Amino acid sequence: MTAPVLSVNAPRLIADLTDLGCIGRVEAGGINRTSFSAADTEARGWYLARCAEAGLSVRQDGVGNLIVSSPAVAAEIAARPAVWSGSHLDTVPNGGQFDGALGALAALECLRRIHEEGIELQRPVCAIMYTDEEGSYAHLLGSSALARGFSRAELEAMVGRDGDRFVDTFTAAGGDLDAAAQTRIDPGALHATVELHIEQGPTLEEQGIQIGVVSGIVGLGGGVVTFLGRADHAGTTPMSQRRDALVAAGAFVVALPEIAARISDRAVITCGMVSVRPGSANVIPESAQVSVDFRHPEQGQVEALEAAIRDTARNIAAQYGLQVGIDLEESIPPAPLDRGVQKIIAARAAARGLSSVSMPSGAGHDSQNLAPLVPTGMIFVPSIEGRSHCPEENTSWEDVENGANVLLDTLIQLAGG
Ligand code: HGY
Ligand code: MN
Ligand code: MN
């Protein structure tokens, strides 16, 4: 087994993660860097400054994904399939410091080390930063655009978590809708992709293992269900004569865990957002909109979850004498990851004396959009107490360094070094 030829500059990577962790930090203790927010824009500017400082070239595609490479190889990328690595800088509302940030900045650090040492590789290595991974507008937006593309009509229909239209936000940020609709990756331009990420669950910590070699990524579905009733006076309308949209939405939300349990013990369903109109304590709710996020490692079961959610919403609406609108996004299929890349990751971990285990991902990642097109792998490092998507999200600096070094070794091997 070949010994590692290079290591990351851990103090520099830790300083980067710490600096980025200050952008969007809120009083509640977490980080609000939802995509296209002022904090997300600041983070992108900060990232671009790090690329410039390192003398790297950056290309921005039509949806704002950033593709970073050494200037020496930038011109050759079209001719030589590249090895990509990266993740995202955006966060969920009041999220943590490591989700996405680790993979984006570790990839940049690996590229910096390869560039500054002048390591000659058969294939270019690129660091990637994907737009809107956390789905302020669409889950895994940047990689979905690359992998399957969005029509203009789909982009025009996208409404954000805060009720704003994607087109308005995107064009205000300088985006060009036609370019966004034309964004696609040429799979022939890629040799492989690898993403480093925190586990976001408890397995590695509980088992005392340093590196997770991801075997596959869960399938994702989601969208919104809107119950439509009638606004009336809260004091004068008898209980028997109400058409209360929120009461029906409440019954629907209570039914979600039952649906998951009925389908499979590996199914999960979450409602994380509720919006009630007109929104007054003394008005019976006319409309109640709830989000749904459902996941399963098998596509057939993702489809079964979607069908059960639709049936339940319709049945509850009928039971309460209401109308219902069901608006679900196209699901993102589960993605088995490349066995060859998994083997390389496990071997590179072993070469550094690190323990590793094969494990699935219950979180969604941009890698699952790339996986059907190009050999793709993911590396996990432990999350302290398994916490994620919350301010308490944390990973030790030792695990950050280990994961980044395994990523570097894996990239060098994939790039033919
Ligand atoms: O929601 C997810 O699984 C991911 O963090 N975007
Ligand atoms: Mn996340
Ligand atoms: Mn993530």
C-alpha cells in the first residue's frame, strides 16, 4: 500500500472553518446562511477571496456553482476528465458550523496543497461549491441543475422557504435565468467525484470509528401540502360549522409518523414548516400549508411514501370538508456510491492508520445527483453526539484533519498521482 505523499495544512483548514463559522452567526448560537441571503453572499465572497489568495482559477456556472482549479490546468479541463470534490456553504436556518462547510473547505485545502506543492497529476483536481444544497428553493438545487437540469418554467415556479420567488432573488443577485436553465454537466468531463462530510448521526462516535466510507445515499422526496377551508369569526362560529384548515393540517401531521411506520422502519417523514393564513388569533384559519420531507434508502419505498402521503392528505381533507393542494417536488432517487471509490477511501484511511466502516447516509448530499453519472464516493467523519442541523453540530479538529487527509489521498489516487 502506497504511503501518503502529502498532508493538508490543518491549522489553515481550521482557521478557514473558524472564519467561515463567523459568517451568518446569530444570537441563537447557530448559523443562518441560507442560500442567497446576505450571509450566503458574504460567504461566497469570502470563499472567492481564499481562491484568489491561493492563485486558483474560478469558473461560475449558470446556477452559481463554483468550480475551482489550478490555473495551469484550467485550460485542459475540457480535454482531461477531472476529479471533483466539494460541498456547500449554505446552511439551514440556525444551522451548524460543519455541514457543507467541511467538505467545501477541505476540498479547497486539498487543491491548495496540490497546487502549492506543484504535484503533477494525470487529471485535474477541482474544488466545487454547490448552490442551495439545503433547499431554500429546491433541495440540492446546484447539483440537480448539473445532473438533470431545470426548465425555465420549473425555475419560474420555484418559491422559497420565505415565500419569495426564485427568479426574483436569483436575478437580483445577478443571475441569468436562461443560463440557469441551460446549466448541465458533461459527464464525459468528469473522471470521479468525492465529497467529505460530517456524518450528522451518531454511528461513528458510538462505534469509536474515525472514517465512514459511504455505501449509498438515501432517496429524498418533499414539498408542501395546503389545506383550504374558510375564514370565519373565532367567537361566533359554532364548532360544528367550521371549516378550519389548521385542524385538518394538524390531523395530517399527526398521521405522518404512522405512515412512516406502516411503510418501513427505515422510512422517515418530517414536517418542519407550518404556515397559517390569514394568521390571527381570532380568525379561523382559511389555509394551512405544511411542508413534508420523506426519505427511504429504496426508490420503491420513496414512491410508496409519496403515494401514502397523497392519499392521507386527500382523505383528511374530505373528512373535514376542505380542499387540498399537494405540491411535491420531483423526488431525488437513492444513490449507491461507486465501489471502486469506496475501496480507495477505505485503503487510504488504513494507510493513515485510521479505522473505517462502510455505512449508508440518511442525509441528502449533492453527491447523489452526481453518482448516477460519474464514479462518486463520500467520506464521513464523526459528529459529536450525532447532532446536526442545529447550533450544537460539532466535530473534533482531529477528525476534521483526518477526514481532510483521507480526502487528499483519495483525490491524488483518483487523479493518477
Ligand atoms: O436535508 C439534508 O439531508 C441535507 O442536509 N441537505
Ligand atoms: Mn444539511
Ligand atoms: Mn450538507
